[in-house]
Amino acid sequence: MREKLLQIKDETLANLEKTTTLRDLDELRVAIFGKKGELTQILRGMGALSAEERPKMGEIANSIRQELETALEARKTTLAGAEMAAAMESEFIDVTLPGTRPILGTKHPMTMIIEELCNIFTGMGYEIATGPDIETDYHNFQALNIPAHHPARDEQDTFYVEGGHVLRTQTSPVQIRKMEEGQLPIAIVAPGKVFRSDDIDATHSPVFHQMEGLVVDRGIHMGHLKGALTVFAQTLFGEDVKTRFRPHHFAFTEPSAEMDISCFGCGGDAAKMPTCRLCKGEGWIELLGCGMVHPNVLKNCGINPDEYSGFAFGMGLERIAMQRYNIDDMRLLFDNDIRFLKQF
């Protein structure tokens, strides 16, 4: 047995010198000290020795085991250091080099416009209201004083879906739903997507954004409408902006008007107007439609028009974004071209 122990020792030390990886070293350790290892088998056989031989062989076996364990640990330290050095050499990173900057997103120009307008109106005491994109025919048309065969429906060329529902053509249904709640007075703005069957070009899209507003209370009149919208326009475009209101027709308001603002390109200067790209020589830019809420609309929502009155307005937000950011093609707002969007 003594000769076998010395043989295991010599072979193990020789094999240690041949190991080049920590994996090789672990395999050698298992071959010697594992459950079925050579040295383990020798130690398990000690019980078969005589009482006189057992102490001597035990002393030799323990000495060889300690020597091999020490040698294995020393080799492990050497190999680990070598592997770390190799990894540092192959995976070297020069921390002084400039890093790769990740592409950071920015807010979409439509998002910025919506947030800006919401901030203006909430500062004036309005609440933000929302509603579903898919509406009932009643909320989208009938409650707004637009019956089944009204010509205004032809102008909007609506997208109809199952069950007689429609993709809303304006955010006006949000106003109807708010009035139906019966909690007066009301002062809201309703931003959101709307849908119309328009051909796509530089100024039209089948999907676009609107923001509509509604105020209902006792004693509301046209002066309140003009005052509120003038404050809004001057807050958005600057205190020097002038407003004008032209008679118009909307089925859900009476009287109705279109509101224009003085061109912020030429300022209405007669000398600059002929060459102004923004207003095309008119000196004014159409901004929104508005009017006093039609008595029939109030009745449809359970509000007594003899006791309450109100005003409403609506604007296309793409038009405002195009004016604000000097964009000449609406399609750029929907193309998701990073070269365009990163300008904002």
C-alpha cells in the first residue's frame, strides 16, 4: 500500500504540471479526492490492515493527502491568475475612448402642441375631458343637431363600423357626453384623434387631431366666447396677435363664426403681405371654428336653453403645429422619420 500511495503522489504531481486550465485542474482533483478517486479508495481500504500497520499507513496517507492538497491549491492560484491576465488582455476596454451615445427620443411635435394647449386652457380654469374613438351615430351626429340626411354628413364622409357606430369625425361627442352628465356649469377642452375619409396630401389626412372646447353656464354670451379665444390666441402666439371673427355656419352652434389671427409672418403689413408664405397675401390666418351652442343641442342633452347657454369651439391641431414649427407638409407628422422628428 505504501508503494501505491507514493505512486499516486508522483503521478498527481506530474499531472499537475500538465494542467493548463482550471477545468483540467478540477478534473484532476476529482480523480484523486472524489468519491471514486484513487486516494479515496486507498483510505477506505485502511480498515483491512492489521492493527500494527494501520497507524503507519495512516500517517503516510495523511501526509501525502496534505501535500497534494497544497499543491493543487497552489496550481489553482497560478492558473486563475493566468486566466484573469488573458481575459484582461483579450477583453481590454480603453475607458478613455468616447462611448457610443444611445439615441434618445424626444416628444413628438403633436404631443408638444397638445400639452401646450392643455396647459393654456387649464390655466384659464378648463378641465381636460376625453371620450371613445368609436362613437354612436347619436353622439357623433344626431345629438349635435345633424340628423340622418343632413348635408354636413356628406362633408365628413364618415368611416362606419359594425352596429351603426362610426369613427368619430370630431371630438364634439365628448361635449355631448359631458353635458349628459348634468353637472353644471361646464368648462372643458377635449383633445384627441378624429377620423374622416380624406385623401392624403400635404394638408389632409384620414387621421388627425382636434381640440374642442365647451363652456355652459347661466348668462354665457358671445362676448365670453370672443374674450376667451382672444386670450388663448395671444397666450399661444404672442400678445401682439389680433383676432377677427367671420360669420359662418355650423349645425351645432348659432350664431357661428370662424376665428382668424393676424399673420405672425408679415403681421398684416401691407408691404410684406404679397410675399408672405404663411398667409399668402391675406394678412390673416384661419385658426378655428366657434359659436354659441345651439338650443337644440342643449335640449338633446337635457339642459334647459332658457336657463343655460354656452359656447363651443374646435381647432385642428396639425394646422397649429404646422404654423408653430414652420412645417409645410402634414404627412411629415405621421411618417415617423427620425431625421424629421429629432429636430424637435
